[in-house]
Amino acid sequence: MSKIQLITFDLDDTFWDIKSTIINAEINSRKWSESRIGEKIDWGTFEDFMQIRSDLVKKDPTLQYDLGKLRRRVIAHHTKKYFQNTKDFNAFINDAYEYFLKERHKVTFYKDVIKVLEKLSLTFQLGVLTNGNADVNKLGIGHLFNFSISSMDVKSNKPDKGHFLRAREVSNIDFKHTLHVGDHPLNDILGARVLGINTLWFNLEKHDWDIDQSPPQQFSKWSEFISLVEENYGS
Ligand SMILES: [Mg+2]
């Protein structure tokens, strides 16, 4: 029997590029808001956007792991002045958020990701551990996973151990029989490694490992993944 029984995956920047996804979602959502309100909205600069987010999180730390609520608050910040009554305003915020979420799920999977997941799902339990708000069920790949854990579910972000502990709990599979795969050196690789979970680093841009003297096993193409698992963890 293979040593690995459960493989958990990060989503953003592991299965698809997140920056282009979010930029497109942001642009389309702004257009949508302006057309619904019927006015040009002053969205400010990117720095303003980041400042507003960080001010909101300072006021309400739960927004760190509740990206939906954070997104709603940011939309509200820019659009409140256009609404006289609360009911209309709340309805707008709900619709604007739903629109953003739909746009946010328009991802382009990296080559071979789906094929690899389909094959792995025949042998291993598969799980999702994400700090973001992508939902595999909205991407047509939910059936390939046994479970999916978001920051909202565990009220914390990786590299905190919340996601990893929950994965062990729902799968009933020990850390030593678990492999975690992700792009982020700290959130994914170090977060999993300190708990004794096996790791594979998805390193698309072939960055150096500058966290410590023990670089993890890594890959930059999904087509390499299955043979890498077999070489490292095969029976
Ligand atoms: Mg990631």
C-alpha cells in the first residue's frame, strides 16, 4: 500500500493564476456596479484599495478569514453614498457580491490539472485547503474531492494549523499519510511541514527556496505530478 492516502491541495496559484482572475473579476464587477447605479464611481488607486482593505481588517479582524464579508464591506465603502434607503443598498451589495463571486470563478486551469486530479481521485482521497473563497463545486470539479476546507470553516488562514487539523479530522488519515500540495512556501509548505505532513511545492516560476536549508520536492508542470508522487511515495 502506498504511504500516501490523502492528498490535499491549495487552489489559487496552484490550479490557476489568481492575479489575472481577480483583476478581470474586479474590472467586470466595477463595470457592473456603475451600470446598475447609473454613474461613474471613483474607485481610487490600487493603493487606496489596499488601504481600505487594511483599515477594514483593523476594525474587524474576522475579515482576515471572511473574504466574502470583506468584499461586501469594500463594495459598500465605494457605493454607500449613491443609496438613500438601506433596503435598496443591501440588495445592491448582495447582487454586487454575487456578481463578483461568479466572475471570480472564471478561472483558467493550468494545463493538465484536471486530468491529473481525475487520475489521482481513483487512488487517493483528495481534499482542498484554501485561504481564498473559490469553491470547487462552482468549478465543475467538486466531484473529484472528498472534502473542501476554507478559512471561513476554520476561522484562520494557513499557515495556521486549522485547515490541516480539520483535514485530518474529516478524513481520519494521519499527517504522515498525507501529502499537501501548494504554491506558497510559508502558507502551504512550511505550514504543512511543521506538522509532519509530506509536501510538494508547485513552483511555477522556479523561485529559489529561501526559507531554510531544506528545499522541498517541487514541480513546475502538472504533467510531472503523478510520476513525482510515485517516485517519492510509491509502494
Ligand atoms: Mg496559493
